[in-house]
Amino acid sequence: MKLDITPEVLTMRLICTAAAAVLFSAPAFAQQPSAAAGVFEKRCYSCHNIGGGDKKGPDLKGVTTRQSTEWLREFIKAPAAVNRKGDSVATGLFKKFAPEVMPDQDLADEQIDAIIGMIDGLTKKNEAFVPAGAKLNRPIAPGDVEAGYQLFTGRAALSGGGSACISCHNVSGSGRLGGGTLGPDLSAVNVRYKDPELISILQNPNFPTMKSIFGTRPLNDEEIVKLFAYFQNAKLVAPIAPAPAASAAVRIEPWFVALGFAALLMSLALMNRAWKGRLRGVREELVRRNQ
Ligand code: HEC
Ligand code: HEC
């Protein structure tokens, strides 16, 4: 059964969307690339925005007006130690962002001060941090979704020798229901993150578990394009599949059934974001009913 092949229609939609986004070209307002911006993009941006909302960690916009420079220096170097001391700001943050814990940052004082300066500058100008390097190195092409799927599931090996994503992550419709559960379900990851945020995570995944693998075995540019296309596609399949009146529904093909099921799971996943903790039960129920 060829459940895995993405229909051409979807691929075309994907290409159009991606072309419209012009991800691979320079941003409209080019930010002066400073050393601090480079370090921030590589080391902090997978967890933090400066303007643009919380990610795994809090949005850092305005943090220099809330905390002293001394506090920031100490916290950035060793957040857990500051928390252990019983510092009230740190304990509040740790509670709010649990189970995420910011890893200690092994940076020189000058680097930390430069980052603090950059955060302060952006806050005062009321501007958001724009990552200079978080772009695809070429447009998405036909076949990238399928190639991304192959990489995700480990059917094709990653050039750097990193573990297949599916050993820790699930994506609905990735061919079986049970991808790994050590990492979060990635079915809606392209809804959760803006494009540069997701691209940057693929370039520099600073989450401790992923960093331990991909820190020394990074994904190459081609792999990033393909995986990005795969996640983008996972987002696009949802709105069109469930409509029973769609003409495609007349031809009952295995991929369409799979697609519908994937979309169903995806909407459940989205609902689950609204009502945390229910997906598991619902999915088990679905599996039982389908047996
Ligand atoms: C793996 C994710 C992650 C990475 C990487 C990371 N942080 Fe954090 N950061 C967090 C979390 C989560 C918190 C909230 C405290 C906690 O739970 O550890 C936080 C808190 C902070 C705070 C306090 C914010 C406030 O509102 O007071 C600052 C400042 C900060 N981080 C700066 C940085 C800088 C600078 C870097 C890069 C050098 C960085 N972080 C890298 C996850 C991360
Ligand atoms: C060894 C297990 C492991 C492997 C292999 C792995 N990841 Fe992860 N990944 C994680 C964990 C754990 C997290 C959650 C990090 C956190 O919450 O701090 C994560 C988080 C992510 C996120 C952010 C998700 C979110 O909801 O915030 C993305 C995107 C991601 N991984 C993509 C990938 C891709 C693409 C691959 C394959 C190239 C991959 N991961 C391979 C463990 C893994």
C-alpha cells in the first residue's frame, strides 16, 4: 500500500505557499548582523523570542527593564543555581515554564553583556529579533515532502549520522500511529512555530536532548529544506481532507483514507492543545474502534 506518497495536488499547493512566503530570499528589512545577534540565534533563539511571544522559554523583550544586569548575568550562566537559592523571580519562572529548564550557558561575560545590550536596544526601539540565518537555502521543490518523510522516519539516513526523528517524535500519518514519545508530537509543529522559528530549531536545536545528538551531528541545508517541507505539508493536509463533499472523496483510495485519518488526528491534536491531556484517551479510543 502506498499510503506514504503525498498527492501531487498537495505538493503543488505547498510549492505555491512556499513560493509566496519567499523564505529563501533576504528579509525585507535586513538587520545589522552583530556578533551578539549571531550568538543569540545559535544559542538562545530556539527557546526565546525577543518580541513575538513565549516559546519554550519566556519572551525576553523588556527583561532588561525588569531585572538588573547583575541578575541577568548570573541567571544566564546558571539558571538552576539561581532557582535553588530561592530567588523569587527565578522560582516564579521555573514554576511557570516547567518542565522546561533553561540549561546553563557557557558564555564569556562579554558575550552575555553583548546579548543583554542587544535585548535592551531592541526593547527600547520596540523591535523584534529577526534571525538573519533562519532561511531555507533553496525553494521547496516537488519531492521534498516525500524526501522529508523518508528522513523523518529513518528510511533515509541523516548525513551527519543523527538518529531518525521518529525515534523520539510522532507525526500523524507518518505511516504508523506510534512514533517516539520522548519528544513532543510534531504534527502541528508548523502551526505552533512561525517559519523562521521552525527553521532555526532545525538548524540549532538547543533543547538538551536534541542538542546531545544534533550538536555534533547537525542536519545539512538540504535535509532542513526537506524536513521543513514535510512539516509544512502536515499543516496543509488538515483543512482539505475531512470535507466529504470534495470530489476527491469519490475515488476511494488508500492514501485518501490515510489522509482523512491523519487530518482527524491532527484536529484532535489541536483540540488537545485547548484541552490539555485528553488526546491520549481519545486516540486510544479511536484505535480501538478502528480495530
Ligand atoms: C532549552 C531552552 C532554552 C535555551 C536554549 C535558553 N533558554 Fe533562557 N530560559 C528558558 C526557560 C525555560 C526559562 C524560564 C526559567 C526556567 O524554567 O528555566 C528561561 C529564562 C531566561 C531568562 C529570564 C527571563 C525573565 O523573564 O526573567 C533569561 C534572561 C534567559 N532565559 C536568557 C537566555 C539566553 C541569553 C540564552 C542563550 C544564551 C538562553 N536563555 C537559552 C529556556 C531556554
Ligand atoms: C533523542 C530524541 C530526539 C530525536 C532523535 C529528535 N528529537 Fe526533536 N525533540 C526531542 C525532545 C525531547 C524535544 C523537546 C525539547 C524540550 O521540550 O525541551 C524535541 C523538540 C523538537 C522540536 C520542537 C517541538 C515543539 O513542540 O516545541 C522540533 C521541531 C524537533 N524536536 C524536531 C526534530 C527533528 C526534525 C528531528 C530529526 C531530524 C528530531 N527532532 C529528532 C527529542 C528528539
